[in-house]
Amino acid sequence: MQSACEKAESRAAVLAKQVTNLESQLTEAQENIQEETRQKLAALSRQRQAEDEMANLKEQLEEEEESQKQLESKISSLTVQVCCITLLIALG
């Protein structure tokens, strides 16, 4: 009878150790998930910042292209005026 009790106690000790190990693994897995979640949130934040920066740069580029078109139009107009003045001077 005592042998059965000793076996049961031994089995209980083994099971208790397994429970402790499983609890430790669970805690580690939860910590890993939390760290992974933090990393994902940080990556998403960096992605949003990059997208915002890209949108700002795109808007700036469009504004600069519009300014360039306006300057090219002014240059073209002034070139015509210079040609006309040069022609008037030559004819004059």
C-alpha cells in the first residue's frame, strides 16, 4: 500500500513539475507575443510616418512643378517680348 502512495506522490511531483514548466512556457510565450505586438505597432507607426512624409513630398513636388510651369510661361513671354523689342530696334 505504501508503494502505491509513494508512486502516487512521485507522480504528483512529476505532474507539479510539468505544470510549473508549462506555466513558465506560457509566461514566456505571452511575453514574446507582447514584444511582437510592440514591434508591430512600432513598425506600423513608422510606416504611417513614412506615408505622411511621402504625401508631403509629393505635394511639395506638385507645387514645385506648378511653379516651374509658371516660370517657363513667364520666360516664354519675356522671350517673345525681347524678340519683339529686338525686331523693333532693328527696324527702327
